[in-house]
Amino acid sequence: MSSPTPPQPQQIEVVLQAELPDEELRGEIHSLIKQVISLQDEFEESLLDQELWTSVDLLQNVGIQHRQFFGGLDDKVRETEVTADELKRFVRQGRTAFSEWLFDRFKTIATQDSPTQGAVRAFDELFSRIDEICGSQPGERVIVSPEPGLFLGVADDSVYVRTGKLVKRLLRHLGKRRFPRRFSPRELALYHLGSQLGLRLLRIAQMLGEAEFFLLRRVKGLYEEIEQAYNGFLDLLDREGGQPNVEELVSRASLIGTELNESFRLVGAEVMKYYDEIRRLLESEIRGELVSLIAGASRVGT
């Protein structure tokens, strides 16, 4: 899954200049767009950054538990005259301690707000603020002399619209009528930001709702890999008998630590990529709808 590259602010500025020659209208739409982009930044900070921090915090703490155990195991293996039974007891105790810690951590997560609940609140706040922004727009705008290009037919015009534009071009050419544009910027904003944008953001809301499951599945996979490493080390000790081969055990412990560190790195990168995908999709959908709003402002009322 990959989201399209979102239009950058400078690209939106270019579209504004090209689509809205009327300076007053362009200023109003530009002010509206700045407010929406600022709101988008707040939304990302209040929801995405917080959820990402929670995910990374859990992964980091799982990694700390793993490194503490393997650090202790490395020291234990290097002890003189250490027996296989002592090492097995150390590994079993470490495995039990890690399992109990992770279980307690999951219980804590279960008592907290899920990403779904946090997302609902964040989206409620987002659309409440959007309603306020839309409500502050002018109720009516009149452009006395619309650009001639607005009366040219386009590919998706119906026969009725195309005929109407032809008549208007003729009357304008004869100097009979100017056909001023009358429309409501407030209704235009409500349509694009209050209605169409909400439909665009459904996919993002779904991804946020699945974020907790996404994270816990990967943590569970890491735990299973660590558990397998513990058991593999116990099997090695069983084969070693009473007095283990220290050199082989040190080598095996080092290899296990390296492999698990790489697993943590890959899972961390995957979680970061998941949230980065949400962020890019959010920016793409919001700014894409802003471009549609600009296009709508250039035609509405004709």
C-alpha cells in the first residue's frame, strides 16, 4: 500500500494563482487553506505523534527487557565453573520474568484508551474545528465580471450546461449581459471540507482503528521469536551435559542477541512506516480536497 505524494503548500499556491484571478476571492480562499493546513498539523501532533510515541515506547521497553536478560546471560556464561543446571535455571527465570512483564504491560494497555477511542475524539475535534472555519466564511460573494474562460464548455458538461454557456457567451459578446457570479463561499467550504473531506478520511480512520492490532501482532511475533531463542538455548544446554562448553555458549548467546536486535530493528521500521503511511495519506487527502475546493471556487456561480 502506498499513498500518492500530497500536493505541497507551494503547489497549492500555484493552483490558487492559476485558478482564481479575482484577487479578493483568492485572498479569502488562501486564508481558508492556511487555517485548514494549520489544523492538519495540530491533528497530526495530537493523534499520530502520540500514537507513534506509544508504539515506539512499547517496542523500546521490550528491547530493554531483552537486552537486560542477554547481558546477564553473557556474564553468567563467562563465570568460571558455571554448570549447565545453573544456566538453565537462569534462562528459565529470565523467560518467566519477561513473560510476566509483557503480560502486565498488555494489561496496562488494555485499561487505557484504545487508538480507536483516541481517533474518534481527534476526528470529532478536527471536524468541529472545520465547521468553525467554514462558518466564518462569507455567506455570499458577488463577482461582477467573471473571467470569459468560465463560459467555455468543458468535457464533462451536459448538453444543457453546454448550451447555457453558449447562450451566455453570445449575450456577453453582444454586450447585453455580464452574468455576475453569485455564490456562498461558506456553502462551498462546507461541501468540500465538511462533506467530501470526511469521505476521503474514512480510510485513515480505519487504519488508526487497526493501529493497536497492528502493533500488538508485531510485539507478539517478537515475543515468540524471543521465546524460541530461550528454548533453543535450553536445548543447547541439555546437549552440553553438566559442564558446558563456555566458548560455544558465548558464541551462541552473541548470535541470538544479534539476530533478535535485527528483528527489533525491522519491526521498529515497520511500525514507523505504518504511521508514516497514515501521515502521508492524511496530507494527500486533505491537500487534494483543498485543490478541489480551489477548482470549485473558480467555477461555482457560473
